[in-house]
Amino acid sequence: MRIGGLATGMDIDELVNKLMTAERIPLTKMQQDRTTLTWTRDAFRDVNLKLTELDNMFLDMKLSKTYHSKTISSSNENAISATATAGASNGTYKISVSELATSEMTIGGKIAIDPNEKLSDKGVKATHYTFTTYDKDGKPQEQGFDILPDDTLNTVLKRISEVDNNVRMFYDESSNRVVMETTRTGIYNTNGGSEVEFGGNDFFNEVLKLGTGNREKHVAAKNAVFTYNDNLEITSQNNNYTLNGITYNFKNTTTEPVLLTVDNDVDAAFDNIKNFVDKYNEVIDKLNGSQREEKYRNYKPLTDEQKKEMSEKEIELWEEKAKSGLLKGESIITNGMFSLRQSWYANVNADGKYKSITDIGITTTKSYLDGGKLEIDEKKLKEALREDPESVRKLFSNDEKGDNRGIVNRVQDSLSTIKSSIEDRAGNTYKTEENYTLGKRLKDLNKRISDFEKRLTNVETRYWNQFTAMEKAIQRMNEQSSYLTSQFSS
């Protein structure tokens, strides 16, 4: 604690503070510069986040299904529905279903076992048991499980069901019966027997009463049977089947053929392209907006002292202007926008009907202030997708170099260059300050601020020492004056 002015009556603390205010002017300027650099870095990173959103759409825009979407209508949706890949041929297909695929189910006879009591109390031996299922090639697969001394019927049935063996078992308390069923449809046992076999296993035959002489009911598995275009009969272990790029889903048997019509889904393809263009326009809004913001050079970042004298609303309005125009004139942004515009408008000399986006109804908006945003002639684009979707795909996603390179790939190339340049300038959350330009400047500025703060501490100490020395000198003079006065008066 420093107390001054005892000898002189001067407010030394106020004097030192005023002197230090002048000394701190360069520090305030450096702190404001640091805040501006931080804001600029964050503004660049915000741009990169928007670029990443567009970047995430490129994969879908390179897929054939984006442009070759198919729609399928069924004359009887309750019996058969279908989906189609991009390679499915347009046309009408006739399907008749005579049999649906079903799973196997065995309902055991009544048993006198409390499902929660120990099986060992009922004389069931605690040991390893097996049963047989069949794989997709019809080969027998031995399945095993253990019955432990403390096991109950419920714990054993749960243990069997939780294993990946295509079998589910449970106990029905209302009928006192065990139910065993396959979890898949279709016939896998090509020998004509059951899908689940347990031979002479007494646990299944006698305890659970699932054997031939003891069971209540047995329903064999069935394959689906359908006829394609009146002539080709096909069986399937599942109630769906893929043929020539079309997957048919069987829901019911039919009394007459169901007609399924495959056509280009122009609306879906249009929406895919429109969503991409909309996201691109958002990117252009972000880039162009940063160049059209007014730069208020008289609005510097506020110091802590200045903020104390302002309301929250005043601070908000001030900083809004202080942050405005931070990226204005940045060559990374202006060059990036130019590169993106070139990517869209360079001709694509691929083997297709369309060479330019204007051929399919995509153009820039009429206002130059929009910065190159795109607009779509819906009628013209849908017409192109309907007449030649493959040419539209090549125009957008042809994956070659040079003049044959598709628009999407060109835009991605430009976008990657912009993102890389921004990361070199402003880094990202994973980069340390030494690894990007603004970070190095911030690090250097932080060091200068730290050094200057140490210098200010020394300057303030020097001022206090000087004023203290002055106080001591005046105190001595006062003491001498008092002594002389007392001598003359005696």
C-alpha cells in the first residue's frame, strides 16, 4: 500500500494514475489490435464452417442415384411394393405371388414347471445341450448351450434366444407351453426336415415337450413363390427379391398379376440439385456479405474501462460496428468467389448432351450485387432430367481431369483451395498458434503486451519512487524550517 502527499498535501495517487494513463496508450492500442486479430480469425473460421456445410454435400452429388432417382407405382400396394436402383430400366413389370415366405413355429405340449424355479429341482441335469439349425447353403450347424445348477426355465430360454442362431424361444404362462420359432423366413433345410432339429435330446423332447409325440402344433417354414412377367417362376426365402435393379416386397398373395411401373423420379432428382444450389447460394451470401459490409474505422474494440461506462445495449451496438468489415478486401475471399464462379461456368466437354449449366436452366441472378448466386429454371431443369438424366449426371459429376471434369468436382476443387488458404491464415480448433499466420501474429502480440506490462510496472514504481523522494526532501525542509523558527523565537 502506498500513501503519498503527507508532506506536500498533493494527491500523489491521482498524479501517478494520470501519468500512467498516458504511458498505457500504446498498451491499449496493442490490446485493441489483439482483439481485432481474434475477431478476424473467428470471422475466417465462420466462413470455413459454411464452406464445410457445402463440402458435406459433394459425395451425394457425385452418386448416380442423385440424378437417376426412380419412382415405382404399384397397382396393388397392399400386395406388392417395390424400390429401384438408378440402374433399373423404365417400364412396366407384372408380378404374381402364390406363396409368402413364413418362419417355422413349434408349440410344445403343456408342462408342469414353474418358469422361475430351478430346473435342477425338476431333475434336469446341469450340462451342455445341443440342437441343429441350417445355414444359407443348407449345411447343418450345431448350436450349443449350457444349463447351470441355478438356472430356471426362463433363464435358459433367454440364453438360447440371445445367441445369434436364428431361433427364438419363450414360455407362455397362460397356456403353460414353450414356443420355439425361427427368426427368419424360408426353407434352409433342403432335406425336407424341420428348420430346428434336436434328435433324441430329452430336454427338448420330454422337458419342454417340443418333440413329435408331445408337441401341440408344428408349422413348417415356407419359401415365397412368385411369377415374373407371366413366365419366370422364382422362389425366395424372404418376402423380398431383387431382380434387374428392382427390389420387390411381398405383403400378400395375389389373385391376379400386380403391375409395377418404373419411371424416372424427376422431382427427387430436381430436389437434390436444388438443395445443392441453395447451399451454394448460402456460401455465396456469406462470402459476398463479408465484402459488402461497411468498415467503421473509428470504432475500435472497447477497453474494459470503456465498457464500465456503457450499457450492455451500447456495448452490443458498438461492437457490431467494430466487427463490421473485418474481412473486406481479403484476397482469399475475393479470389475464392471468382474461382467458384469459373467452376460453374466453364464448359464440361464430357460425352453428354449438355455442356453448360445454362443448357439445363441454371444461371446467375440478374443483380451483380448478389455476388454470383444461382437461380434455377425449374421447367427447363426438370425437362433435362426427364429427357437425359445421364447427361445431367455427367455435366455435374464426371470424374475426370481437364475440360471433361464435372461441375461438382470443379466446385469442390475450388472450395478445397479456399478452405486450405483460410486454414493457413486463421487455423482451426486443432491447430496451435504457431501453425497459422494470424496465430503467429497473436502470439507475437501477446509477448509484446506482456513485456510492455512489465515495463509499465517498472515505470509506475519509478514514478512512486520519485514522488516519495520529493516527499522526503520536502519533509526534511519542513523540519529544518520548524527548527530555525523555534530558534529565532526563543
